[in-house]
Amino acid sequence: PDTASNIYITSDTVEHAATAGDVRVYTWLTEGLNFTFALDRAALRAAVLPVLSNYSEAEGEPVLVVTFGNLKYADVILNWLAALEHLAISRFFVVAIDPVSKDWFLDHHIPTFGINMKNFSALWYVRMIIFRALAWARVSFIHSDVDAVWVRNPLPLLFVHPNAAAEFSSGTVAPAQLFNLWGFVVCGGFFYCRAGAFCEWFLQATLEHLLANPLVPRHATDQDSLNIALHHAGVVWEVAPNSTYHIKSFGGARFTASRKPIIGRFPSLRQPPPSGGNAAPPVAPTVVLLPHHHFMRRGMRTLSRPYVVHLYTH
């Protein structure tokens, strides 16, 4: 274990996890993927805090909206940012995955944190390390893919569940083993993590699984590990009676959706105490699967406008 950072490496695929102050260096040597990634957590935190400083209590809690991209996706990112600007959402942040993109975003006055990721196939690993670092910094954040278009402001809907540690949009059918078990999966392309001990633990567990189960480039994403971490934690989903409907996916499969939030509870898991503080009475964490018609992954007719449209094309 790398006890200085609370990042626990459990996989032979990681050759090295060095620490120097707040810098973490990871080296992958796997079939089809060979690269090194360094993250300065203190620099990330310093870049994020000014973005979060301008908020009012009337808006709820300070939440960072984070996405990843480079100049190849500049038009898509600008379209995504235009939607946020239209909704008066200003606490957003782009992780630029190469120095040239970082300079371009900064030149266009886009809040940016730059990393140097030469191999795009490493994105699934790298963004989970970034998420884990944000949780370490006790930052509540929403991760949104740049092709997830914000039609209405979803923040008030997310804040309806003040006791939820994390809230997810619907995935489609991957990972297959959990789709077959639950009838649905959570999506890694739009989700909300509230700052606290549970999200630190959950993202750590997701990162550990991802490191221990290297992806085959272009054929899987970190979404598998997100779902498997929930399953390993013993999540039990509670679906409101008479609220479900089904969405057609691929190959004739249909995934379950609900007109009301689906609540995930962990009967055998208790929330660890916040680091550095006195232990509060244990609180069983909950997570939420958001209604699909509000956070769309597959196109459907609906009586009201969705909040976020993140269509999967195949």
C-alpha cells in the first residue's frame, strides 16, 4: 500500500507507484498499453479551489462539473460549455489531456487543469485517478462526458437527495453480468459524487478493481469497474412499486428504468469516519440511480424536457 496517499495498489499491472510530496507516479505495463502517468494532487486541488469559490448558499453546495478532452474534441467541448453557460453554471473544469490542448483552453479563458497523456487508451485509468484525487481533496463533483448535453439545470434535482453519497445516470447493458443481475447498470459518463468518506472509499475501490483488471484498449471502459465496485460493496437496489419501464438497447436487450429514483443501500457496509476527525455515529450510505427520462442514454419520447441527454450510438 502507498499509505501516504491512501492509494492501494493491488495489481501486478502496476510496476511503480512512487510518491514525492503530493506527486503520484503510475507506470502501466500491460498487453497493448505501456505508459507512465504522474499527478500532482496539490496542484490539482489548487487549480480547482478558485473555480469553487464563487458560489452562494442559495445554490446549494459547491459542486465542480468536470470533463476531459483535447483539441480533437474542441467543437464538442465548446458546445458542451455553451449549454452550461446558457444554464448559468459557472463552476466547470476541463482536464486537458495534453499540453497543447491545455494552452488552447487557457487562451480561451476556460478553467483547465493540464495533464500529459500521450496514449488516449489510458484515459479510463487516468480519469479514475483524477476522480480519486478530487475525493481526497473533499471536492463534490459531477463528471460529465462532453457529449452529454445539459438541456436543463440538473443540480436542484441532484440536491433532492441530501443523504445520497453518489448519484448516477443509467448505463445500457455493460457490464453484462450485472445487467443480467440487476436489469440495469450505472453510467460512468454522467454521475455525481458528494464529498465525504464514502466517495473516497468507493472511488478507491473502483480504482483498485480497474488496476487489477486491465482493460483491452477500445473494448471496455471504467464503467465496468464502477458497477463491480458497487456490487462488491453489497449494494441492494430498492425500486418503487409500479414505477418501472423498459428501454430498448442493443441486440434486442431491454434495460429497466424507473419514473422515480432507484435507491441503492449497503446493508453490510458502514461509512468510515472522516479522516482526521472524531468518528461520528456510523451512517449507512446510499446511492441513487436517476430516472432515465430525466437523464437519457437512449432516445425516448417524454412529456417533459430531459435534464441531460447523453445518447449512446452504436
